[in-house]
Amino acid sequence: MEKKSMIGAWVTRVYDPEKAAGTLKFTDDLSFGSELLYARAARSTIPCGKIVNIDYSEALKVPGVVKVIVGKNFPIHFGIYLKDRTAMAVEKVRYIGEPVALVVAESEDAAEEGALKVRVEYEEETPVFDAAEAMKENAPLVHPDLGSYEHVSFVTPVPGTNIAQHFKIRRGDIEKGFEEADQVLEESFSCPQIAHAFLEPHACICLQDPVSQEVTIWSTAQSAFTLRELVAKGLELPLHKVRVIAPPIGGGFGGKAGITVEPLCLAAALDPDIKGRPVKLFVPREEVLTTSWVRQGWNTKVKMGVKKDGTISAMKVELVFDTGTSAEYGANPVRSAGYTSMGCYYVPNIWTDSYGVYTNKPFGGAYRGFGLPELMGGLEAVVDAIAYRIGMDPIEFRLKNLLKPGLPTCTGMPMPPHALDKIIKKVAEKIDYHREEPPVRKGWKRGKGIALAIKAPAMPADASSSATVEILGDGSVKVLAATMDMGQGAYTAYAQIVSEELGVPMERVKCYYPDTAAQPYDWQTVASRSLWSMGMAIKRACEDARSQLLALYAEYWQCNPEEITIEDGIVKCPKLGKAEPIDEKTQNGFKMPDGKYKGGPIIGRGHFVPPDVVYPDLETGQSEKSVVHFTVGAVGVDIEVDPGTGEIVVNKAVAGYDAGRVISPLNVKCQIEGGTVQGLSAGMFEGIYYDKNGKLLTPDFTDYKIATTMDVPWEIESFCEETPEDPSPYGNRGVGEHSMISPAAALGNALYKAIGIRIHQYPFTRERVYMAIKAAERGEKDFWG
Amino acid sequence: MLAFELERPRSLQEAISILEKFGNRAMPKAGGTDLLMWMKDRLVTPEVVVDLSLIPDLAGVNFSKDGLRIGAMATCTEVLESAAVEDHFPALRDACLSHSDWLIRNRATVVGNVCSAVPSGDVMPALYCYDATIRIVGPRGERSIPINKFILGPRKKDMIAGEIVTHVFLPLPEGKSSGCYLKLGRRNALDLAQVGVACVAIDGKNGREYRLAYGAVAPTPVRALEAEKALQGIKAPDDALLEKVSALAKEAVKPIADVRAGVEYRLAMVGELTKRAIDTCVERLKEE
């Protein structure tokens, strides 16, 4: 009987019982004894201005307050792509809520009370809140020193402006492309900033040893090693003197990638008067949006040339991302959207400008999909709108212009193999797209819509992974792979790989949460890269461990390694009739026929770096291989709208992606369902709003609304196609983020079908939909309010 | 949250004396689902929090031939699970069911929702329709006050230091009745009302009588008395009358624009939900 493969097996997720029982320890659960100090930020009350004076004398009088630290005590710029951010405002504040001082105390209450007593005197300056305004000449500059900030080579800020990042695509002849068109149409869509809304707010504890100067950080971090690197660079410490321990995190979605709230805590832990005592910074929910990043607001404008037969001849794309006060991480989603700005279509002549623009608001950065929900939220609405305007079926229009395998993307890279055409047809069939059905609810309006998704891992060309696999003395296996399993199920999939490769039961494989002092390097848990990149490293580590074990057994049993198998933890040589469970010999050494011991603990090593990515040219965006791979997919929704209130109910959502190979079907299904709900939630409810002075109106869940179980679709159907990827551990490619990319656009397209008016501004709240219906009744075709 | 002292009196008298002693530095707590949030946001900063949960007199939901008594510690869940509430005060049941979610309803109290006195308080429009009275004890003894006199404005109520609301009382409608509460929020659970409409219809001595009350569209809940008058005696209002009634209802309210909704939408929804609420009540009376 053929052995059942663990690749593609439906298995139980690891770590779920501990999570359900509440015994798994998160960062905030850790105990540090009475040595622990607590930090709390005092925050700016104005959106823009110079700090004239900070008076914290009253804060120091609060019993328990140990010290107050201000920005100029810790002026280090930290950051991953563009170092425009300090832990606290130094000289100048740039948004309401920016930390201006840090109160450190013996208790959390004292720190909070102290923070309330810090008084700051400002000289107010003119703020700018709107990205379009901020791009204008003579707009007030959020970062007058932009030209002096350090940044990576593939990020291109424009000093002397508010443009933190400008990514360009110049492919073909754009003018000629428009001349060849029979129709040239323009459309635009926009969306406010939104929030990750992870269950666990940020927390970290930092400690510096006064003698060795070594720094230890316990943090709610997605990416222990990148955090280590950025801290080490900022503090000018060697890597081995920074240790990052990342306990399990309660959701990340990009909001805990790179370096987030840690510098604020380090400002206290490194203070000469505090050094040696651990300092804890817990960021309350109400302060999350002003301490770490949100998803950038965006405006997508597309001018499209289309021929009579529906072929796209040219596309001019302008993407404006409102990155708030920092583009430290946010510069890269701007780039990611830019080099994918063709969407899922072949566009022979394309001109794209993707801008990240500073404004005096909390800052934007990584969020599930990383530039692509932003791009496709616009582009898939544009494509749909244009299909209707030229009188073509939206699905036919998409299929006609599909970026088929081998055709060049906007960077010139040939599109790798995929099954998107099949996926589109399947999704359309599953929601019965072409059949107009009466509404289920009396008096409501029904509509169906579809949108396509595409995304490549957005990461530096040399983002690497490594892992070790140690076969323990009883045949169980210890896997060190510094991915953060934040709910996506990485450790379950890794256990499946190890079980498959080593022939041990999955229940006997254990993956540990990241600790840079114990585990080998991995860049970050982002970009849907883990099961691909770390998957390669783990598979190679397994191969290494297995060949070590087989070589020892071959000598021990006096046979060839090829004659030995491992099944269910039993090492067998059918030829010799031998079979035994893996035992202490793998740890202590094998006593060979010559009487001598050989071996010792078996540790397999594996590493991986993408071999051939070339950064796009800074002027044209062209590159023979701009990204490692693309994952494509489509989502369709069948919805109904209550015309009396604007309420939307999603009857059914269908989502399909080309995963290459599904390793962990349960996790893939969960990811698709979760991302679909998250995307629909963003489309229906989510937006971060400010008053006219830049004060946040939606700091917590009272007014920042995400979908509850009462708001999710009645039915979600997911499926995967499997066109293999190469290189890849099993043909699999990233699929974690993709389900978040296009549900909102599909919803908008279905809404248009239902109510006959195109809404150009996300989210589609009940109020906005109601107002649009009223406008439609007046005969309007577009709603911008 | 800033530090505070917690007092847990076991009798009304003890609670009153603590509250009187500390004056406006103390605040009573029933479910605490509003109070603790407000403390966290520093909207209120009591030095002493007086937990009422151990006082036996404040517990329970009791029904008699005169009406319904809801004790200060009765949770939304207790109220909505009461058979008497389902039979005689369906608008209140709807209101409790629309409040937050199951977890919070297991803790939040109906009286607490009244005492918070926020314009969007879900249970209040129903209590306005049922002519509820608020029963208070304090250093100067007991008093009783109609709910619309008790609520003075956003987070303002007619109470002095040392006073405690012991219960609300809802007289039994005089005649066969039906009722409903329709809530519009931004999503289907765990939200504050953008507009809340309670409607009660009673077949009394003088024929069919309607009561309409609104939440989240004025500084306090409001009754639409003119709209009620226009409906008086009519068992099957037609579309024209419903249009007129919803126009009158819009005149009775005075919504503001905030991050939750704009004025135009709130007014439109007052109109829409008024029609739906009346329809529902008329249908529910037919069914019985």
C-alpha cells in the first residue's frame, strides 16, 4: 500500500488546544518580578509644530514615577526602508498622538498618571492632512529633512517635497498606446486609512545589561530577526548583543512586522538611570493607532485606452498613498503596488506613478496584502466600470485582457504559469454570475460582482531563511524555524513537512516560537513567504538530517542507505528484515560493528535565498525578474441591499486562488475564509477618521467597526488550483494574504449591479450606500460622497 | 485607568451613606460596562466606586398585575428572558436584545443603561413608550419620577449625591398591546444606535393608541407626540398616513452629525424606521 502523503493532508492544527485553554503565554502574560518598570507615553495634542518646552516636574511628583524621558534624550532614527521615524518627537511634533515624553514608573498606574501631568508648550505650524494637498507645490513640509534620512537603495524619496516614495513604471509607448485606442476612459477610487484590529495590542519588555551592554527584548513581534537587526543598527551594537524573544502573538496582519513600538520602550530601558531594570511598554487599544502603523489611505486614478474589441492598449496609473507622518515601512507597499500596477492584465503600454505622501496623521505601513488591496481595490473597480462603459461583460473583458503565462508584467518580467482563467470561470459559475436572480429579501436589491487578485511577496531580493531539524533521542523532532505562527498555521504546515520528509508522526514534531539567541536566521514573517522560503529551508534541513541518520544506520546494519526507509518513526531495512524505532542511538551515537561509537546528536541544517530577483530599474521599473512569484485568484460575491437603509447582506462569497500546491488544506481554507471576511469588513465598515484638526475620531472599537459574526456572508466557498511553482518545496506558493486583496472590490462591483450607481469611495457603509441609492434615484451614475 | 477605591456595601443604607459621604468623588456601579470604559477614558474619575451588586433589594425582575419592576442589578439578559417582558413589554425585549452582545448583556443592566443617560441608550426609547418611572432612594428618602423628567441631557440626570436608583417601574399597558424596537447601527451587533425607534400600540378604552420614541437623534430620547396623535384610533394606517407620521417624527427629533452618522441619514432613517416600526406593531397586534 502506498504511504499516505502528509503534503495536502487534513490535520489538526498545533498550539490550538493551549490557545483555547488560555495556557499559552503571550508577551503581556510574562512575569518579571519587582524589578519591572512600566512606561507610558505623553502625547502631542497638536498636529504640527515646534516643541518649545516640556515641563514634567508635576509628573515626577507622582509617587512611583522614576524618570521622564523626552525625544531629545533618544533621537535615534530606526526603520526598515526609510529612517524617518524616532521613538518620540524630537523638536517637532507631526501628528496628534505622537509620543513627546515617556514616563517610567514602578507601576502602570503611576506611569499613566505621570503621563497625564506632562505639560508641553508648542509653537504651532500649519499642518496638512490630505495627501493630494500635500503633493502640491508650497504645501507645508511634514519632513523638511527628508533629504538627510538614510534609506535602502530601492526606495526613492523626493527631498524638498512631501513625497516619501515615488515608484515609476515606464513601459512601451504610452502616447502611442492611447492613439491606438478607440476609447480612452478615466476612473478613480479612494479609501481612507484602516486598522489591523488584531486582538492583542502591542507590548514589549526591554532590558539592557549595564556591564555587557547586551539588550534583550521580549516583544509582540512578527519578525524577531529583522527587529534584532534594526535595533542593533540603531544602537550600533553587534548582532550577537541583541536578543529578541517573540512569544506567541495574537494576530499581526503586518502590524507587528519590522520594528514597531520597541524603540519607545528602549528609550527607557537604555536610560543610564534605568539600565539594568526591565521596562515594560503595554500599548492600550486606544493608543495602538497612534503608536504603530495603520494601512495607508489611497487614491487610485487610471486612464485606460481600449480598442473596439475590448483589448487594453494603454494604461496610465496614478496611485497616491497617504502614508501619514512616516513611510519607514510604508514606502514598500507603495513600491509593491507600483510594480504590480498592471493588475491581472496584459497592458502593452503602461505608465505608472506610485506615490507615498506624508501628511500630519498617524502613519501607514504593512497590512495584509501590502499595497495590493490598495491597488486592486481601485483597479478592479476601474476595470469593472470601464467594461460597463464600453458595453462589454466584465468577465469577458477580464478574460480578454488576462495576463496569460509568458506575457510580460509591467516590469517586463514574464508572467509565470497560473490557472487564473480557470479560476475566474469557476468563481463566476459558483455565484451564477450571469444569472439575474430575484432578491431573497422582499424589497431588497440583488447584485453579483467579481474581482481578481494578484500579489507577489514584496521583500528585498535577498530575503533569506534557515532552519534546523534535530532528531531527538526518542525519535521526536525539534524544529527551529523562526517564523512567527500568529494564527496562519505555519507550525502545523512545518510539522507536516517534517513528518513527510523524516517519516516520523506529525504529533512527534515540535516547532518553537522565535528567539534569536536559540534559532537560526529568518528575515521576516511577512509577504506570504514563510511556507515557500522557510519551507525550502526546512525541507533541506530534513533531507540533511535524514541522510545523516541513514548513513549511520547503513554502517550500523551493514547495508546501503538506499535500502533503508523510515515510516511512522520506525527505521526499516526490508532486505535485512530489520526494523526498530528511532532511539537513543541518534542522540548518543551508534556502536558500530567495529566496536567504535559514531554519530552523536543529529541536526539537519537548511537554508534558502531566492536566487535571481533583480530590483526594478529606478527610472523605468523594468526588471527581468522583479519578484519571486505571483499568486493569482478571484473572488465573487452575491449580495443584497436594503434600499431603505443601505444595509448590505452578502448571500455568498466564493474565492479561489492558485496556491501551486496546498500543503495544509485546513489552514489554507481558514486563511481564505478569514481574509475574505477581513476584506469584506474593510469594504463595508472600516475607516479611520479625524476631525478637522487632525484628532483621531476612531481610536478604539467603539467607533472603529469591523465585521462581527453577525455580519459575515451566509456562505463562503473557497477552492484552490495547483499550478506548481519552481523553485518551491512542493510547488506551493504564498497564499496567506491574498484573500484580503479583492473582496472589497468585488463587493463594490456587486453593489453597482444591485443599485445602478458606482460608489467611488470606500467603505460602503450603510449611510454611504443609502445616499448613493438616493443619488441613483435622481438619475446620477456616480457617487463620490 | 487611574487608581480608585472599591466599596461593596451590603445594604441600601450603607450604600447611601458612602455615596453621601464622598459626594461627587464617588460613583455607583451596577454592571460597570459603561462606567469602567468611561474611567479608562478618564471621562469620569471617581476616587470611590460603590459596587451595588451585593445589595439584595436591587436584584431581579418582578411582574404583578400593576406592572413590571426591574431592579437596578437586573441585567439585560435577565430582562429579555423574562416571560412577562416577552408577553407585555416586547419593545423592551427587542431593545435588550439589540444591546451590544450576549457577553455584555449578561453584565450590563437595564437601569444602568438609563443612568448612563447617553442619547443612544438602547433601552430608553422603549421605557419612554411604556411611561416608565424611576424609583430613587437617597438621604432624604424615596422618590419617584417619570423617565422623561429623570433624563436631562447627555450623561445628565436628575439625581443628587447619595441617591441610588433602586428600580424602574413599567405600568402594565391598559389593553392589548404590541411593541417593537428597531435599531439601526453600523453593523449587526456590538454597536451604538445611529437611530433607535421604539413603537408601542395599545388597544385601550379610547381605541388604538400609538406611542413612538426615538434614541440617538436628540440630546435625550424623545417621544413624537404629534406623530402619535396623527395615528390615534387608526388600526390600519395607509401609506399616505405613514408618510405623514414619519414627517412628523422627523420634526420631533434633532440629530447631530458625528463620526457615526450624518444628519441627513439620521433623519431619513427616523422616517424609514418609523414606518417599519408601526407596520411591525400593527402586524403583531393582528397576529394575536
